[in-house]
Amino acid sequence: MLYQCEGVAQIVIDSLTKRFGSTVAVDDLSFAVEPGTVVGFLGPNGAGKTTTLRALLGLVRPDSGTATIDGRSYAQLPDPLETVGAVLERSAFHPGRSGRNHLRVLATAAGLPGSRADELLTLVGLADARDKRVGGYSLGMRQRLALATALLGDPQVLVLDEPANGLDPLGIRWLRDFLRARAAEGRSVLVSSHVLAEVEQTVDTVVMVARGRLVAESSLEELRTRASAGAGAVKLRSPQAPRLAQLLGERGARVVQDGGDTMLLAGTTSEMVGDLAASHRIPVYELTTEGQGLEEIFLSLTADQAAP
Amino acid sequence: MTRLIAAEILKLRTTRTFYGFLATIVGLTLLVVILTLAFLDPDDVRDEDVGSLLTSGSLTGILILVLGVIGMSGEHRHNTISSTLLAAPDRLRVIGAKAVAYALAGMVLAAAAFLITAAIVYPTLAVLDVDAGPSAGRLAELFFGGLLYAAISGALGVGIGAVVPNQVAALLGAVIVIFVVDPLLITLAPDVGRYTVSSSGFSLADGDEGGGDADSLSPVAGGLVYLGWALAFLGAGWALLARREIV
């Protein structure tokens, strides 16, 4: 299925299939990244995310289908680094070269001014470590350097493969703000992760894959609505829990777990429980929604496909 | 292409490897020259002896070849091939630029070795009151032959590294071919042996037109064969890289 979208800096994956021997890494995958949006490319390890991104970047050859940026394959882009910036899962640095020189080398190859290296090292917070050899960088510093590399040509499209890997919570927060700022500048961002929580606060849309196949594509808002609608249970703690459960049962709710004063109820909402308790003057000490979160939706969508 | 070559030269300049090789080549050259001069009999020095001293470049060429192997296979070892190909997706241009850069680096290293040797040899001979040495024409022949040998060695190393991306295997293979296979062929089957990588390269480096070992090729023929080896490896390396999945 070919997606038709208007605008510039658009990524289109169209019926992409890639096999490694007898293993189908990517299986007839199609999706698009609209300009100016941040798309989370999600799936468990081995789902085909990295292969898809590497096919997009011209590093692996698809068996069939296409992966294009503004209608062109990566190899056809006249100034690739000025069109697409990429962070790859495996670090691609010479350990004996400084961060600054790493950027200068690539800037020279792309015909960009060497001064970009210093600008970007400042942007990603590595100005103080610019002359230190990359072999001495921490994982977080390497990820920052990788992001600086991706921004070298000031591209409209960013393709990031598991950029949060190995980052501490502070680093993940920094990454989140960083990506949102880039999206606010009008760039398209395609960011892969195997952990939804890592990108949940960053992305507009999610594309979920498992075993190389598309299992879901929706806006984060739709996913949240779905999560809310699919609220599994309401946890209730009340000295009159059995009576309240009986009243709720008359309205279609059922008890999932009965712990005396504490119960887990399905088929209802916290609003309904609260209203009913108030109208019958039943005290409630605790009322929480044990809803199906985004992570649970993600896992349920990918679990069947991911099972060996 | 020019900016890719400039980027490759910058890569060379920004790690310690190149300077390590420069130090090794200069150190070994000094060692060979000083030891030779120390045991020199001032009364029995011929022009060609001085020439031989100035062309201790065979070892330099081998080291430059090894530098080229490390440079190309290192792209795979450190996975920098990914970022290299993202900046320049045309893989033929990537191999070509690297070959040119290492050829230029080889020439710089060979020139350094030659000039250092000359700077020691000629004053020493003057002190020893030895009036021997190659003519200016022969000297130029030795110098430029050495530079050409070094340039092709650098490019050949890149080609070998492209064919065998595993750095250890590439280095081990190159050393076995140069120090075991080629010498065996030269000894056991000279008609074949003179066309080997090392023999053809040494023929070019020695630059001994017509006066050398009867089993050796002339410098021009040796140079052409050596260049053929480099082009064959570069071509095969490009064909393999063009097909290789960078995963």
C-alpha cells in the first residue's frame, strides 16, 4: 500500500521486504512520516526496525519495495547529509579520534564548513569534551555526539535508531526535549525504540512492528483514547466494598479480585464508582484506575507476533 | 571526489596510527642506515652501494601497504563505514578517495624516509672522505621510483582491506603472502615469482634498470604489474563493498 502525503522532507516506506537467508527481517512494510512530525517506530528487539532504517539509509538493499526520502532513495539524494541526519544503533566512531575531528571529517566529506563541528558540540553539550578521544566518552556522550553528527548538514529529516539506548533518566529527558525542539523547527523525526515509555512523551504518531510486519499505526492521541476506553479494572478500597460491588454489579460491573475491603472491578469506570458511592453515602478510601496503559497496548499488539 | 579525498586525509591526520607509522618508518630507516654506515669500509664503497642505502624503501613500502590495510579494514572494525557511506553513498568514490589518500600518504612517508636517509648518508660519506654515489639522474630515478612504489603500496593496502574487511585476517594474509608465499614462489618458480606482489613492487622500488637480478622484472614492467595488483584488489574490493550489507 502506497501512502500519499504532500509536502517536503517526507519519508515513505512502501511494501518493503528484506530477507537475510531464510529469515524475513522486514515483511511488506508500509508507512509514511509526515513533514514536521515525530514518529515513534516501535517494536520488540528483532522486529525489523533497524533493518528498515538501514534500508532507508541505503546501507542494506531491500529484496522488494522501496524506502524513500522526498521520493528518492538515499543514494539518489544530491546532498544526503543536508537532507537526512541519522543516528545508528551501533556507534560509528573511531575510538582514537576526538569528537570534534569526527565531525570535521564528515563535514569535509559532505562539503560543509568545519565550523559546524564546534556549533554542534556546543548544542549537544559536548563543547568541553570536543578534543577528548571518543574512546574515552561515556555512552551518553557518544549518543550526544551521534546526534550532533545527525545534525551536521542541518537536515529536514532525522532518522534515529534507538537513540535512548543506554541513556540514564536525565539523558532520556534531555533527548526528549532535544527531539521536540527539532520537530518544532519543522523537521520530520523517525525514532525507533523497543520501549514505548522512552518515546511516549516525544512522538506524535506511532508505527508498531513485530516480526517485520506492521501491527499498528496511529496517532498517540488515538492510542491514548484506546487505552482509556480499554480500561481494564478499577481498584476500590472501602469498608463497605461488598455493598458497593453489589450496586455496581447491578450496573454491569463484575468483581475481578475480592480482597474484602479491597476489590478489583471490571466493566466500570472510576467515575461511575465514585458517583455511586457518593449517592449511597458509602465512604471510599482509595479509588484508582488500573487501566491498560500504552505500554500494555504496545505489548498486547506486538506479543503475538513477537512470540517465537 | 576532492572533498572525499580531503576527508580521508583528515581521517589519517586525526588518529595516532599515521604518526605511529611515520615514527616506525623513520626509526627503522635510521637503524638500517646507521648500522650500514657503521660497518662500511670507506675504501670499498661503490656508487650502487650508496644507491642501495638510499632505497631501503622496500620495508617502507610494506609498512605503507599495512597502513592502507588498517585504514580500509578499520572502517569495518570500528563501524565507521556506516557514517562514511552516509556522507558519501557512492561506494566506488569512497574506495577511490581512500586509495588516492593512502597513495598520497605513502608518498609523504617514502619521501620522509628518503630525505632522512640522504641527510645522514651524504654528510657521513663526506666525513669518511668517500667520493661515491649515484648520479643525479639515477638519484632522481631512485627517489621517484620509491615514491611511486609507496603510492601504489598505499592503494594496494586499501584494496586488500576492502577485499578482506576483517582487519586481523587482512593483515595476517598480507604478511603471509609477502613474507612466505611470494619468497617461496620467487625461489621455486622464478618465472612466476617475479610477477608476485612483493617481487613486482621491489622491482619498481629498486629502479635498477637492466642491471638487477635476471629473474626480476624491469622497474617499468614491475611498476605496471604492481599497479595491476593494486587495481585488481581495488576493483574486487569495490565489487564486494557495492554488494555488502552494512548491518
